[in-house]
Amino acid sequence: MSALLTTQARAAESPRSFLELTTWRLHNSDENQSKRVADYLESGLFPALTRAGAKPVAALSNLIGPDGPSLFSIVQYASMGAMQDALAKLSEDEAHEKASQQLAAGPGLPFVTTESSLLHSLAVMPEAVLPTDAAGRPARVFELRTYQSQSIAARKKKIGMFNNGEIGVFQRLGMRPAFIGESVIGTRQPNITYMLSFDSLAEREKHWSAFGSDPEWKKLSSPPELKDSQIVANISNIMLRPLPFSPLR
């Protein structure tokens, strides 16, 4: 209950932020792409973005999902203007330039390609929620879920469900939502993307089972116009694990 109240208070006080999700597509080879990109994120990009006023949220690797190996980086900006300012500062950051050169200096290619999407956070979670207890426990596993809607109007209905109860159910059941946003730029639009965390894959199964039978969730999703067949055309998910330096762990 305290987590829910904290989230509600944050929603009332904070403007909605923007989240950039970048997927770093890699391949297994002697180029050691995974380590090179991870080192760049830890020592180059994340510190430079912090200096520029942005907020690095997470660096993760794929655990279960298609097209591996891959890494994921998530960065939060207070506004579109703040994002523009941060990117301008990044281009002038000498330490970041050196890190970029180091990334490219190894054998072959440092990565295959990158894909980015931009999310506008929902009112119920205007900012990403970072843990305060990461140093005293093992790293969790994270589930990145994308709900593709049949139309913009359908997505609006699903946003209403998240803002008016669904995120609260997640929190009450201990599924620990980290962020949620509607896609502004990216593929498979219109969609909503969010992330949950669990202590283990077994715990994930337990919590999703509890969610499906939860009375509050059943009541929230009972109107015919809010059935998945009306507002959620497709659901995709990826299981991730945090890199050692990830703020979200």
C-alpha cells in the first residue's frame, strides 16, 4: 500500500518525463561486442548523459527473448527540450568523444546496429522508479512488455486502465513496475511499453498467476469495451538481467 501511495503522490506532483529505450544488436564473435558496448555505456555514455542533465535508468542484457545477444539501455529526460539540450551537450563532451573512439577502436564492428524508441511516461508513473536497496540483495530479473493496440483510441482506453488501477494491482502484488510509457517514436505503434521486476523467474510465474485471478483486476477488466480483444492487438515480452553498473537492479 505504501508503494501505491508513493506512486500516486509522485504522479500528482511530477510532470511526465520521456524515456529513450535503445537496443544494441550484437553478434557472438571475436569482436567481443557485448563487453565493448557495456564498457562504453558504463564509462562513456552514462556519465556523459548525467553531466548533460539526463538520467540513466538501466543497462541490461537479454535473458529470454528473440534476436540475442543484445543489450538494452534506458535513459530518462525531463522533457523533449531537456533531451535536445542533453544531446547537444553530449556532442561537445570530450570525455564522451574519447569513449566513442575507444568503442570503435577494437577489431571489426563494436555492434551490429542500434534501434531506439521514445516513450512518454504515463501520469500514474511520471518517472522511472529506481531501487534504494540494490546494494543489499541479488540483482533481479526484469520483464519488458509491449502492448500494441488496434488504434490510437484503443490505446487511450488501455492507458486509462493503467492510470486508474492496473499499475496499482501490480504494486500491491509485488510485481514492482519500474516505468511505463506510450510510444512517441518507434516501431509497432500505437503501443504502450512497461517494465516489471521479479526476484526470480519462478516468482514471475507466481505473481502473474496471482494477477490473473485478482478480484480488483477482474473488476477493472470486466467491461466488454476493455477486453484485450478490443484494446490490445498483440503482447510481446523480453526477460532481461541488469549489468553490474545498471542503476535499475
